[in-house]
Amino acid sequence: MDLILCHTTADFDALGAAVGLTRLLPGSKIVLTAGSHPPVRDFLALHRDEYPLIERRSVNPEKIRSLSVVDTQQRDRLGKAAEWLDLPNLKEIIVYDHHLGQESDISATRSHLSSVGAATTLIVEQLQQQEISLTSAEATVMALGIHVDTGSLTYDQSTPRDALALAWLMEQGASLSVISTYRDPGLSLQLQQLLTESLENLEYLCLRGYTVAWVTLRTKNFVPGLSSLASQLVELTEIDALLLANEYALDESDSRLTVIGRSQIPKTNLNVLFQLLGGGGHSQAASLNLRGVDSEAILKQLLDGVKAQIPHPLTARDLMSSPVRTILPETTIAEAQRILLRYGHSGLSVVDAQGQLVGIISRRDLDVALHHGFSHAPVKGYMTTNLKTIAPDTTLPQIESLMVTYDIGRLPVLENEQLVGLVTRTDVLRELHQERDEDEEDEQKFKIQNSKFKISLSTELQNRLAPQLWKLLTIASQESEKRGWHLYLVGGAVRDLLLAEAASGTLMIKDIDLVVDGFHKSADVGAGVELAKALQQVYPAARLEIHGAFQTAALLWHKDPELDSLWVDIATARTEFYPYPAANPEVEASSIRQDLYRRDFTINAIALRLTTPRAGELLDFFGGLLDLQAKHIRVLHPNSFIEDPTRIYRGVRFAVRFGFQIEPQTEEFIRYAINSGVYDRTAQENSKTPALQTRLKTELKHILEAPYWKSALELLDNLGALQCIHPTLKLDVELLRQLRLLERCLRRFDAEQTLIHWEMRLEALINHLAPQYRGKVAKNLQLQEDSIKRLQNLASAQTEVMESLPTCESPSQVVQLLRQYDLPMLILIALQSPRSLRHQIWEYLTVLANVQPLLNGNDLKKLGYKPGPQYRQILDDMLAATLDRVIKDKTEAREFLAKHYPH
């Protein structure tokens, strides 16, 4: 007999790994050694017959041939089944676990240990290697194991291997509806009561900028599901670390203690702390079970351990830029401006002849002076002299507090009265928010030998492109040759082909730009449209769109069997002129070189010729290949950002997406365009500024729906580019906090993504503006009507909630107040509410909003109440009584009816 052992109080990861292992070990049986988590128990009540489960008491130990242990390496987590590990007739003991760093006391003949988010992932990988398929029931419970143990891939211990395993299980038929039911089943009534008790008795400690909380719950019996309660507490209280203890007694002489730990503090490791007491887990989540101990002493030991692990904050010396570029008070405004442009700074420190700091002058100060014609005046008349300074040992929290309190963007660092460095808001934000898509940097492995790099159309290009795309480009080039035109593949498609690994397989590019160059043949402005129509004759399933003003046409496929959802833009080579900044350009036919020069960045101004006789020639007039190699985002001409501010957003998007850097001069051009005030002036002087309206919204959509949106916003703020949305918009510490909270809200309350998440992020940005600006900005960006109304009404709704919610004396009053607002409005209100009110809103969304009257309309009808308008009043009153615990079951509900609505 081959047995698979799950640890005591089995969770979905243990069960999922065990189920998968039965396919690797045909004929094996699963033993739940001692109970299971409540969601697992509920799941098995319906699905037990799908899996080869047997009771421990039904096992004959003499017939056991092998034991496989999943999701643990500790004997004491196997209950009484641990005795089987010592049987003399055992031929093999195999361990599968993902908790590394633990000392195993199981003498395994084979071990499969790896640092992944779930033990189930290890089994999935072996199933894939052996090409074993699963039933839907098997795939579902295994997917549940990975979802629960990785927080649906949101916990820090999650890995790409877990994501790949989940994807394979979905292919095997994992039921998403079942997963959504059991992944987060909510708290039982007992846990809800304990949640209330915990919130009332939590003790807090603030240390080095982090909040640690702890609480001890004393119950008569063991409480299943404490890990869910711990997770809920962390969400509701926004604490950084939690120790949740549960003390209970099996009898008068046998006390037990369970401790659940959670930590979101960098560099802390709960696994290490809990192992010292016989527990274990992950660095961010661990638990232990003890008997006959002093619970207060154990909790104090763990708390002391957490406190000792909390890292010391960085100091100004760690963050500052040094040496600092300085000027003298006599330096002219014009010279200071030139220095700013040259080095891309947003301000300059002013020191006297002895090197002592006497003031700071910002780019804005210089712009104002230049605007009034004072270019030859000394900066001492415009610099700020009322300065806040810090010492090299000033801590990061202190620096952050100073910047927020006094709205200071840069703090000089003085040592012995001498300027030794400068800490900027950007330095602080960069250190506080280091979430970067580092994997994208590793994806770029393209190397260029020289600037004459070529791709042969018949070999490399054909090898790298998906066959159906190769066929489309071949037909397009043939149609162009018939007309005597040259056809080029340009822009992002060429960039992506060059960045792709030659051995990485074929690419199915979803967005292709083609340019027809017929300038030498005097091709008119309709050449691109003519070619698009010719291609539609070959591909009738494609939809044709023509944009006459821009001399472009587009062919669009939607879920085509071969081309999927492909977008092909075809344009005549053109040059363009912007009548005023942020306008739509005026265009005319031109050459391919001029067409490439009008583009935004050098890496997007590379063209690949598709037509003979020089098919496969790569055109790179502006050093795009070298910039690809150097991973630089370089603008093509100095006025590019003044003409079209959306290029700033595209540059940031490319930089963050590819892990590139905006090269210094390009950054200077961006900052100059933003700080020149040209966008404000053009908006005042012109009714239509598409680059600050619809086109800006489009770029915001691309950024905010991408996985790297937070990094992009930080870079935009660093450049000052959020001013394009509104002059007062800054990504300060408070806004970053609100955006983090928004993501938690979206994960918690909109897991099915019924809301449009990028729009919610944009609304959160606009929400950070003063109330009088919100509606105007939303209208300017031409958001949806419900978004505009929400932002217009947000201030009044916020005021009502903040004034009324603290006065609510019962749950029913809370429900009556909050149910008038939809989910997006409540989320936006919560972002700017004090913690106490935010907790009430979260409780409403997670608990109160889900409460239903104990009787429904059918029940009322059976009880003899005639249908009519009174039903609504009765049900509302009954809901209020249910919420306020006036009635607790249907019997009391009927008594309530008889008393208040006799008939």
C-alpha cells in the first residue's frame, strides 16, 4: 500500500499536492492525518468521492509499502500517523515541501524541496514532465492549493513557477467558479465574533516607522481558520506585523497555545523566529502550536524577536546626492537657467564664497524671473532663504515627515555648516517604493555589432515572425512593388524584432506599422489608403478604417483564427507640422527619412525595408540601434515635447516597460517643456488641445493598465509630467499611500474585475486634486459620464460620510448611510478617510453589505402577508433588526413580524 500523508489540519495546498501525487503514484491513497481547514472540510463534503481518500483508522500498518509526505518536513505535523515513519517494512519515504530553511526530522529516502509559493507547484511540474493529464476535479483542487498558498500570486513568496503551474492547471480544466467559491470563503460566525474581539483588544507598538500589533484570544476549544482571521486583521488595521495568539484548554491540566504570525516588514523572517519554538512557515507567514506553556512569555519572546528584526531606517547619508552642484548669489538668472538645462536639475543650491549654504533657487523661480525679463539679475533676489536643512544622520522617516509637513522637494544636508549633499523628494520616493519590473530588464538580451546591422528578409525576419505575419507582409510588399513604391516596416514592430532573442521562437506581433514611400514616384497622400484597400481584397475579414486627416488607414482583425486580434496601420511617408503646442499635426507626403524624423524616439525611428531590390535593409538615420544597445530612450529633436506632451508619457512607458533609461539630454528637454509653462498657455489660448485631452487619456490608459504602472507614475512625477493632467498634481507620499490602498481595495472587493481598474487608478489620481479641479480635469480628459459625475460629487459625499459615519450607533445605521453609494464611490471615499472611518467602510463592504433579512418575500407570503409596498418596509426593518442582532434566527424573525406587523 502506497500512502500520501497530509499534515494535520490540512489546507488546500496539502490536499492539492496529495491529489496530484496520486497521478504520479498510481494506486496510492491519501490520508488526512488529523482534520482540515474549514474551507477544505466544506469542499470535501461535496467533492470527497472525486479523490482516493481513506481514513487513518482503516489503514493496516503492516501493509504500508511507501509513504509520501506533502507540505511539511516535521513529524509532529503528521499526528499519530507519524508512527508509520518508523515501520520496518517501509521501502521508501518521499517528502515534497516548499518550506525551505527548516530542519527536517523525517528520514526521507528522497526529498523534493524548492522555494516556490506552493507545494502543489512541485507536483504540477512533475506531471508536466511526464505529460500526465488531469481531470477537471483534480486540476481544480490543485489550482486551489496554489491560489490559497500564494494569495492568488500576490504573496512575496510567489514565483513565476507558480504562475506557470496555474496556467497549466487552467488548461487542464480547473473550474474558476469553484476556485472563487473556496479561495476566500469569508469568516465563520465564530471567527467574525473573534474578529470584533481582536479589533477591540489589539495592542500596538510603533518602532522605526513600522506598526506591530498583537492580541491573545482565549477560547474554550481549538478554533479552526485562525489564519484567515489573521489575514483579515492585517487588511482591516493596515498594520505591518501581527502576532495572533489563541489559548485554549482541552481539560483542566492540558492548555494549548496557537500563534499565527504575519509580517509585511522588509527583512523580517517569521520562519526563523517560529522555528526556535518548534513552529515554522514562511518569512512573512508562520505559525506554531505548543502545550503547557506560559502564553504571555511565548508571545513576549516572539514580539521581542520581531522587534529585533525590524531594520534600522536609512539616513540622509545613504540617500543624498553628492557633490551638490552650486552657484554663487551673484550668478545671473540666465546662467542659472543654462546650468539647469545642461544638467537636468530642478533646482540649484546657492552658497557664499566660504561654501556655506545661503539659499536655493528652483526652476520655477527662474522661469518667473525670465518671464518678467530679468535674465541679467542675480539669483540672490529670487532664491529662497528660509531653508530647512538636515544632518547626515537624519533618518528616512524624519526626512519624509519634513517633506510632507513643509511641502519641501529638496533638503540640503549640512555637516559642520558645510553643504555635503542633497536629498530630494525623488530620492525618498525611490527608496520607499522600489517595486520595479526587474524581469523586463532581463528580457532585453539583444546585442548589436555595428550600426549597419541587417536582417535578411528571407532568413532572419522570416524565422522570427509568425508564418501568418510573414505571409501578410509578403503580400503587402508585392502590392507595393506593383505600384513602384517602397514599403517599410517601422516603429515598435522593428524594435521588438531587434530586441527579441533569435532562438526565442516566432513572434506574433499584435500591432504593426507600415509606411509606403512613394515620394520618388510622386505618390499622392492616398498611397497608404490604396494599399490598405488592396490588402482588404486579400483579407476580407479585416475591417478597414480610414483617417483622411492623417493620411492613414488601418486594418483590424478581431479574434481571427489565424491573425487573432491584429492591428495594421498603413500610412504614406509624411512630414508634419504642429500649428501650436498640443494640437493635432498638419501632414503632407514626404520621404521615409522625413517620416522617421517626425517620430518620437530613436528606438522607434528604425525602418526595415520590405520591397526589392534592397529587401531586408535596415534604415537607422538617428542612432536607434546604438540606443537599443545602450538601453536609452532618446528624443529625436528638441521641440518634440513642446509640440506633443504625450511623447513624454510614451517615453516614460517605453523606459519602464523595457527597463531603459531616459538619456540625460532628453530628460532636460522634457523638464524644459514642462516648466516653460507652454502647456498652460496653449490650453488657455486654444479650445482644442488633443495632446492634453483625448490623446493624453489614451496614453494614461496604456500606462495605468500595464503591470508597471506604478513605476511609470513615479518617473512621470520625477519629470514633473503629471502637471500635464493638472498643474497641482504631484505623486507625494500621501497619494502613493492612497494608490497602494486602492490596489488592496480592488483585489479585495473586485476580484472579478467588474470595474475598469485603470480608470479607477486615474480617478484616484484626479481625486488627489482639490475638489474644485476634479470635475474639470475629468471633463478635459473626456472620461465616461459616470466617472465625471462621481468626481464632481465626491467632495460632498466625502463630507457626508465623514460627518455621519462616526455618529452611527448601530450596524443598520451604517448600512443605511453607505448603501446609497456604489462601490467605486466608497473606494474613493475610503482612500482619503481616516483609518477609523476606513475600517467601518471595509467592514460594511466585507460583512454588513452581505447580510440579508432572515425572511424573504416568499416567506412573508407564506405567513399570510399580502404582497405590496409594505414588503419593502418590512424587509428593510427586518434587515436592520438582523444587522443589530435584535433577531438571530427565523423563529425570532417571525416573532418580530408578529410584534411589529400584526395581521
